[in-house]
Amino acid sequence: MEFNRISIIGLGYIGLPTAAVIASCGKVVIGVDNNQYVVDTINQGNIHIVEPELDLMVHSAVAEGYLRATTEPESADAFIIAVPTPFKAEGGEDHVPDLSYIEAAAKSIAPALQKGNLVILESTSPVGATEKMAQWLAEARPDLSFPQSYGEDSDIRIAHCPERVLPGNILQELVSNDRVVGGITHRCSTQAADFYNIFVKGECVETSARTAEMCKLTENSFRDINIAFANEISIICDELGVDVWELIKLANRHPRVNILQPGPGVGGHCIAVDPWFIASQAPESSRLIKTARAVNDEKPSWVVKKVKKLVAEVLTNTDKNEDNIRIACLGLTFKPNIDDLRESPAMEVALEVSKVFNSQVWVVEPYLEELPESLLNFGTQLVGLSKAMEADVIVLLVDHKAFVDYPIQIGSNQRALDTRGMLKIR
Ligand code: SAJ
């Protein structure tokens, strides 16, 4: 099967880089997104997200005619669905995955499907979602045969291949990471692996759709549990007067120990979300997974409590009063060197601190031109790094390179809360 015309549904953090990489291999890529602004931006050769080198790649793919965006799906050899899978917001359901974007994407491509097409779901999904997607497609196109009913002889092939790329390093990881390719049938897997071999230099390992779905959820839950361990140890160390950064460095000298880094909590739209997809399907058996979520979710409140304590210390030990004390939060994004605020614990801390101290709070965020409205409403100000150094309490929340490289000096009347071990790096 030749894959010369590829359609990518959803041009976000995964879909757009994937579209650009495939276009750079000389394939015609039609990107589909229901947001007209996103479509227009891409067709002008620009991008709407921050990801290193993506702007150049999209610019040349569009200029050379290999990449084009549209709001309406068109015919193609392969369709890649990379739309969000958030939680259901309504109906009082807690942490239940919402497959409505996948359903809408499936229904939107159905009219364009032709015999011989490959449809791949890349969105992170609960176990069984690919089978559901296959069912939605079959219902929309009774004139075509699908693998869940016709097995290896079906007109359409369907697979799940979860994305595994790290924001900030997406273009490299899209090419170099191994891919888990889970077909509804063996032939679906083989064809999907052939497709990924167009641009993937890592190995494309074939399995079933259900195993591929669970594999992705397991990877992110594994990381969440390990970060929760680091976060728990950091709180214990604080209580016992032990330097957690030194402790972890020492413990990691053991050949079979590799503790991750504590922080203000876990953010992003993956690690803080995906473990719940397992927990919602196996609630009784997911005790460790749910506890890790709780530990990581509670970390921002712990940070806020520490900030309040430091403020009290400054008020007791200096001539500062409640009206002129200044608190600086360094960083808002969910991790360093990106512009993404999704589920950001740094943002949560800054909001809580702003709720209490209002216009006395300064924020430094090199990846934003202005603060989110939720912070502006409290009178919180966006300031530069050197100004922030004048604050009485400095809260280091994100280890952006610009912060790590800055010679941060904490004066005797100042207090610092270093949630990322930045002051220890140098
Ligand atoms: N974090 C820590 N300590 C650490 C590592 C991370 O506190 O030692 C925090 C980060 O600051 C951030 C959060 O965890 O708030 C998540 O960051 P991350 O870098 O661990 O992961 P993501 O969300 O950017 O990307 C993850 C990756 N998954 C794994 O590493 C298992 C990536 O490969 C996935 O493709 C991505 O989720 C996804 O899309 O699912």
C-alpha cells in the first residue's frame, strides 16, 4: 500500500508536528482542524503553538506545497486522528474520559473514506476506544467493510498508535522514538507499521489495539507514580530538615535507584490526566495509581502553605508590613522552556498566592507576553526577572533556562522557596 496523501485530524501539539514531519518526507499532507484561526495561521506558513524548530518546518512544508490546512476532511490514503481526550465535564462524572472529540473526528472523516484506507487513532485513549471508533466509522459507512467484522479482508484498516513525544523535543522524538502499533487485526498493524516507517527511525512494534491503548496509559502512570514518590520524599525531607536535592543525588548513585525530581506538582495534559483513564476503568484495582495522583495533586497546596509561612517570617523579621511585602513567582508553565499552561501546578500556586496577596504578587514568565486574565483579575503583575529579585519572597516554580542561567542571589532579608532545586544546580 502506498501512502502518498495523508490526512491529519487535529492540528494541536501532536497533529501539527506530525503533519510537518510527514510533509518533510515529500508526502502531501492535508491537516484538518475545526478552528478557522488555526487553519489560517498554518496556511500562512505560521504556527499557533510554541515548539522548537516547528515554525521553520511548517513554513517550508507550506511554501513547498506539501502541507495545507482545511476545516473539512478530504480523501486521503491514510487518516491520523490526533484530537484531545479530556474528562467529561457534565453529568457529575469524575475523571471519566470524554471520547466525543474522537467520535466527531471519526464521523467527519467517514464520508471521505475509500476502500483501502488506513485510519489510525493517535489520541491517548482508554482501553476499547479504538474499537468504538471502528464502530462509529462502520455505522457511518455501511457500504464499506471494517476489520472488527470482516477481519483481514476488510476494506478499511484500523489501528491505534499512541504518540509518546515529549513537548519541547517533539520533532526529534517523533522520528527517533519506538512506536507501539496496535491494529484491530494483524494486517491492520502491519499496514500501520508500514505507514510509520515513512518517517520513524525507531522500531515500530506491532501489537493489538487494546494493548497499545493500555501501554500508553501505563507509561504515563509509571512516570506519575515515580514523580509522586519524589514529591512525597521532598515533603518528608522538609519535615526532617534534610536537603532533598542532595539526598536524591546520593540515592541515585545506587546502581538500581533512579529517583525523579520533585517539583510544585505535576502538570500538562498527559501525566496528570492519563492515570485516571486506567482508574476509571478499574477503580477497585488502581489503588497505587490513584494515590500517586492524590500526592501530586496536593503538592501545589503544600507549596502555597510554605509561601505563607515565608511571608510570615519576613513580616516578623523585617520592617515590611502586609501592604508593602512583595512575593515573586518565577514561572507559570507546566514545565520548563515551553509556553504550555495546561494543568500547570505553577499556575495553580500563583493563583492561590494571588488570591491572598493580590497586587503584591509579581510573576515572571518569559514565555508569555501577558498574564492570563485569572491572574490579572487579582492585580498580579508580569515583571522582568531583575525586578523580581527585589521581592521579599521569591518562589521558584519552573526551571526555565533563563532562570537557571540567572545569578539568583537571595539577600538576608529575603526568603526563597525553591520547588525545582534550581539554586542547587549551580
Ligand atoms: N515532572 C516532575 N519531576 C520530574 C519529571 C517531570 O515534577 O522528574 C513534572 C513536570 O514538571 C511536568 C509533569 O511532571 O509538570 C509532566 O512532565 P513530563 O516531562 O514528565 O511529561 P510530559 O507531560 O511533557 O510528557 C509525557 C511523556 N511521558 C513519559 O515520559 C512517560 C511523553 O513521552 C508523552 O508523550 C506525553 O506525556 C504524552 O503526550 O502523553
